[in-house]
Amino acid sequence: ELTFALKQQNIHMLEETLRLVSDPDSSRYGKHLSLDEVASLVRPSQLTQKVVHHWLQSHGITNCQTVHTQDFLQCTMTAKVAETLLPGSRFHRYIRDGQSVLRSSGPYSVHDDVHQHLDFVGGLHRLPPKGKDLSKASSERLKTGVHLGVTPTILRSRYNLSTTDVGTAQNNSQAVAQFLEQYYHPADLAEFMSLYGGGFKHRSAVDRVVGKQGGGKAGIEASLDIEYIMSTGANVSTWFFTNPGRHESQEPFLQWMVLLSNMSDLPWVHTISYGDDEDSLSVAYMMRINTEFMKAGVRGISLLFASGDSGAGCKHTGSKQNTFRPSFPASSPYVTTVGGTSFKNPFKVTYEVTDYISGGGFSNVFTMPDYQVTVAVNGYMKTVAASLPPQSYYNASGRAYPDMAALSDNYWVVINRVPTPWVSGTSASTPVVGGMLSLINDQRLLKGLSPLGFLNPRLYKLKGQALFDVTEGCHLACLDEQVQGKGFCAAPSWDPVTGWGTPDYPALLSALLDN
């Protein structure tokens, strides 16, 4: 199965529309588009569609499915046909742990006449990752020792959510998306809620699973995400997107993105605890996925991604000097990226400091968006000028992330019916922030307002108002002589470790409830 990403039209207009509907000072704020309107904006030209269809048909490829926006085609064919369609590709069967996949060992090319009509072809190269390197965003560090442990009650206490801060709107919903055969067990979710959901009205079951949940053991990742979005965004209808099987591991978000382009009715908040190193993906692929994020944003959908668990990251360049290693989609300018914090005193609910694993830094691919240049990044660079890592380690003009943060250290999760402590990672903080945004959407919808949609332009205009500023601690980076394991450090206001800080829910609700 190959996925053909057809060149879209009006990308600049899409970007401009996203800016207008997401900027609280614009007269078009909150006037989101329907899937039909998005389709008529970006749909590939007749010529593009004709050329690509003709090219496929001339190779006898007819088993294809398209999406509502007509910018993706997914086709099945034999490896032999694929090799003539895409000169240079050579397909082999790779087998590991009883799984077999067809992949190409060589780079593919596309006929010149067709080249200009495609962004990329997905499904040729990437192999499913081995075991635990599957999700960069969540290392789920399991540790031992004594600790308070984070539960829904602790989170509600720290972020000032009262027992009545739960969802009531009929037309509100939220979702988590899972990749790489991560599943949750309904029994675990029910058990988690009976153990930890006592103090507030909640739901104990997912309303809709999109995709097929495989059998087998529950995954830490899936269990963590669903248990914490549903206990923070309490009583809000929740969907679980699962992308099982092997195709999704070629380009991890592709399957999910294709789904979003085909569904007119979607939850307003999606949280995703998954990421890849920017340098492991092609620029063409990231650019196109970025456009897919814009398509979601103009529809009023908020996409939240974990910032990663490797701090600033590190790319070892051998003889040359090391550099930091940004993560994607955390580095996309069109998503809200969530970093991680720990309690200053691990034995009680105190103020928060940096969790040293909190992913953050500057993209090497995407330039810094307007919404963050003056209010956030310039200020940070001036404040900490003396203690910044050497300039050669990062691209100071790139999209800077994360945008905000929440606790990411020592969560309790129920997995395979067992309450399990010490689960950590920005994959914990992301659904917690997502759940709070769902509750704010709930209040907005009850008032007849639009959902928040793409949050960043509005978040940055708050300049840290309604958030607990995190000013202590640094995250990890290259273990070398120059930086000695230290990346960026938290500072007053915005920083590339914890963003603007962590949510003070009642203050954030009131700041985001007008217009």
C-alpha cells in the first residue's frame, strides 16, 4: 500500500486563514471552516488529479482510495508494479519478531511529468521501530524510591480545578491518537476511574474508537494518555484513534492525517504523545504534514503534541562538533507543544521546576512564527544571554518550543489491571493540558462561542498571564566538553524548556472565555 500526497492549492491562503481565525484581535477570530470549505480551498487542481490518475492507471493501478479533500490517494499494488512506477525502488520482505513488511531499500524517483504534482510517496522506506525506541516522546522512565506520585487529585489540586470543573456541553469531545500498536484496555480505564476518579463527575468508558484496537497487552503509553485526558477533561466525551497494523510506521502520522481529511465530524482537542527526530524525516514530508496541521487548525481543532523526553536532544556528528536535535511534530509552528515539570519537593504539592527530560529547543526546518518572535523568544535570549549554549548547537531563528508545560514526573497509571507508579514523560503532561483545554472549550461552547482551535497566537498574546511561570532548572543535552549535558534553562517568562509555564486553570479559563 502506497500513499500519494498530491500537491495542494492555495497553501498561502490556508496559512493566512489560519492566522485570521486564530488571532483574538482579528474580526474573523473563531470563524472556523468546515471540511467542505477546507476541501474547496486546498483540493489539488484538475490537472494534478488528471496527471496522477493517468500515471497510476497507465501502470494498471486501479485499487485506490481517495479522501474528502482529494489530496491523498492510497493505492495497493504488487511490489513489481511499484518498482516500475517508481524507478530506483527495490522492494524486499523484511521479517522481525514474526512481523513481515515490504519496504524498498533504494531511493525512489518519479517521472518528471508527475514530479511537480506530488509532495511525496509514503510507504516505501520506514520500518516499524524496534521495541522501545518506538516513541521518542515518551520514555516512560520507571524508577524506584518514595514519592507522592501524581494522580488526578494531585493534578486538580495543583492546577486549581474544583470538583465542579467537569464537562457538561453536548457538542464537546476530545481525543487521543495512538500509533505503533499501542492499545488501551477498557477494564483498565474503568479501574483507574474507580480508584482515582472519586472526587469529580467523570466517564469511565471511551465513546468512540476510530480504527481497530488489536489484542494483546495494554500499552503504558495508550493507558496513560486515555486515563489522564479523561480524568482532567473529566466528563467530556472522548474518542480513541488507533492506527494498528504496519502501514502507519512508514510515516507515523500519515494514516491519522489521512483519516482527519476524511472525517467531517471530529473532536475539538487531540493530544498526541509521539515524535521523531527532525533529521530522520524528509523535509518534503514534514512540510506536507505541517499543511495537514493547518487544515486541522482552520477547522477549529486544537492539536497538542508532547515536546519529547530527550531535553535539547543530541546529534553526534563524529569528528565535527555535536548539535542539539529537535523533534517533530513538536517543532511544527502549527501545533501546541507541551513540555514537562516536576514538583520542587517530591513529597508534597509545591511549586514546579523543570523536569530535566522536557523536550525543547529550536527547529532546524521551520522558521520562527510571528506569534512568538517579539513576545517570547527575543526576551528569553536577552535575559539569559550569558548562559546560553554555544550558538553552533542550535538554529536561533527556528520555531522555538515548547509553548507550555505541565507535570510529567511520577504518575500512577493502571495497566493490565495493575496500578503502576513512576510513569513519567511529556506523554503525561500533554493529555493533562489537553483535558484542561477541553474544559475551556466546554465553557465556550455553552456560551455560544467557537472552540479554541489553534491556540498559540492567543496563548502568546497572554504573555504568561494565567500560567504558573517555571523559572528553575535546565534540561539535558549532549554529554560533551562544551555543554556537559546541559541544554537550555528555564527563566522568567517564556523559555525553550517549559514554554510559558503550567496552567492555572481558573485564571486560564477566564482569560480564554471572552470572545
